Amino acid sequence: MQIINPATEEVIKDVTEDTQESVTRKFELLQTNQPVWQKVSLGERVNVIRTFSDLLGKNVEHLASILTAEVGKPLRQSRNEINGGIARIKWLTDNAEKYLADETMTLQEGLEEKIVYEPLGIISNISAWNYPYLVGINVFVPALLAGNAVMYKPSEYATLTGMEIQKLLVEAGIPENVFQVSVGKASVGECLLDLPFDGYFFTGSYKTGKYIYERVAPKMVPCQCELGGKDPLYVAEDVRDIKAVAAGTADGAFYNNGQSCCAVERIYVHEKVYDDYINEFAKEVQSWKVGPPTEEGTYIGPLSRKDQLDLLQQQVKEALQKGATLVTGGTRLNQQGYFFEPTVLTNVNHQMTVMKEESFGPVIGIMKVRNDEEAIQLMQDSEYGLTASVYSSDKARAEKILQQLNTGSGYWNCCDRVSPALPWSGRKHSGFGATLSHAGLRAFVKPKAFHLRG
């Protein structure tokens, strides 16, 4: 399998894909060694993961250069991702004993009632390429903390990063046969679905998540799916600093080239501030440097996948045919690499796919609304339900709007952010289950009730 640099279209490396036989061997090793890892005390497991975090910190530049080479994100954003992963690990390790240790619920003469949190067993973690450290850490870190063994399948677009993760986990003290990496494309994922894992945790598209869920349903094991989004954002007329709001929301739409599950994908602006907002938003987008991700100051690098270029081009073309106005951008750059101009469309509506289907790229549609009621109606008009944002000077007003939206996260005066202290979850086609927070730690255990008399 060839690993291709999306900025230069050059082959970085050839790697050997796993086969049914090699994946099965790795699974059997995990089966044999998971009980040994489970017997390691929770405190010791926490210390090993903290050592892994320290190693990430010591190797940031090396790891960031690999991530940028194979995924294409600007070097600064690669560093940011790894440092963000370190911050998540800190919360998870600081809170692991609080949420995974045995809990005594009743203690009286002759009776103790307690909950013991046992690991699920062998976890299949089918991960994503857009934030391989962050979405991976959401799963394999709490899974390992809880005493599980993990088969980690990085996306084929982030294979080298997956291999680096395995190296550092082993160096930190995770037994090699407690964390295995399966390398390959969809065919390797199919092998994982055929094996008797005790839990499946997938990050990716709705289409693939639905397929995985249906395939593993007869096994009656946990299956969590963190899927895509078409995340809406509303700018009310009472915002105090329209320039700052435009800059912040543009970043929310285009950071990591818009290749984020929780990226802002559609914007609704109150008619009283619409023109000023569009003007400031366009100026912000046009100020960004588009170019090689290794160059200092680059904000927009290449897309990670070549096939996404055609999808974005089609969305823009269809929107313009249906009456949208192109403010800036709109096409692929005529050069080596998978570069697409940051694109802003106005006069859009919900008859256009750019406002209904996930773009996962540097394209945004901005729509004028008359009032909160119209904004809510349009924000609700989606099969997805990951995040929603409201910008307003009135917290109560924003919360009232957010409470009416069926999303896993709501933002007031911010967007496109994740906190390890809060559950990360989706609704509708954005998936189900939760990672992060206490809910994410307990997603990898099964509670057992003990009734102890004596």
C-alpha cells in the first residue's frame, strides 16, 4: 500500500497491508494477553499512559512532521493536535481512578453492595485520518486504562502515524501484545468485523458507520459510532464585535481545511448584521496563506484525499447553478497536490447540497435569516446532530435556542471545540455513544453488581 503526500503527490513509503491471516494472529495475541493486562493495577496502568503522554511531548516535532507529510495539515496544526492529545490524556489519567475504581454503594452491618467495573475485553478501534491523535486517544487511551486490549486500525491515510503511536505505547510500557495495529484499507476493516471482538469503536462517515453497526449487531457487543456532521452556526444581531465574530467563526469553518467532524458547515446570520458579517468574513478568509503545509504561516494546506476535490467542486457548481453567489474561492488550485481554494458562498438555500450534505472541506454557505425562529427552523433541518453554535451577547437567549436543537454539543460564543471533561457524542446520523468525560471512561467497562453478606 502506498502512502502518498497530499501536498506533493509523491509516494512517501510503501507499507505491507495486513491479511485475514495476519489480523487473526494479532487478534489471538490480544486474546491471550488481555487477562494479564487486566491484572495490572489501575494505578500502574495510569502511570504507563502518563509515560506515553510524556513521550508524545518529547517527540512532538518528529511526530508532527510525519502527520503533516501523510495527512497534509499545516505543521503548526499538527503540533496543536499532538499537544491537544496530551491535554486529553491528562484529564483521562487524572480521573481514571475516580470513575473506574470499585464503588461501594451500601455498607452496613452484614452487607456490602458494590459496583466493579470490568473491562469489555478486546476492543476494535477503527479510527479516522483527520485527527488521528485526538480521535484515537478518545478511544484507545480509556480502553487501555480500563484493562482492555486494543486492535487499532488507523485510516489508510494516517498509517505512519498509527505505527508511531504503537511504538511509543510499547516504549511507555504497554505490552506489545496488548496493543496491535492493523494496517490497510477497507478489506482489513472487513476482517475486523468478522472477528469476535468485545466492542467496536468507529470514527468516520455515516455511511460506513451504519454499515459497521449493521454488520456487528448480531454479536450483541457494544458498538459506538462517532460520525459526521453538518454543524450549524447562528450569528444574532446583538453581537458586539462583528469583526471578531467573523474571524472566530471563519476559523471554526476552515481550521484543518474544514476536515473536522465538528467544523462549522453552514452559517445563518441575522439580516441586521448580515452585510457587515459577510464583508468581515470574506476579508478574514482572503487573508489566509494557502500553500505547502511545511511552510511557516500556511493556514490552508492540501486536502488529505484526492477524491474530495471532485465532491467539493460539484457542491460549488450545483450551488451556483441554483443561484448562489461566489464571494471568494470556488475551485481547485492548478498545481501539484490536492489544494482547493477556501470558498465562501452566499444567497444559498436548503435546496443546495452544500447546505444539506457534509462538505468536509474548505467550503461554507452563509444564509440570511429574519429572526431566531427562522434560524432555529433551518438549524433543525438536518439529518445530522453533532454540534450547534450561537453567537449572541445574551446567554439566556443562546441557551434557549440551543435547547431546541437535537445535537450532542451546544456552543455559546464559541465553536469547533472539544473538552475532555465533557462527553463527545452525536445524535441522529452523527452517531451514538460517548467518548471523553466520565461517560467516555465508562464506555469501555461493563459494571458488575456485588451483593456481599457476611
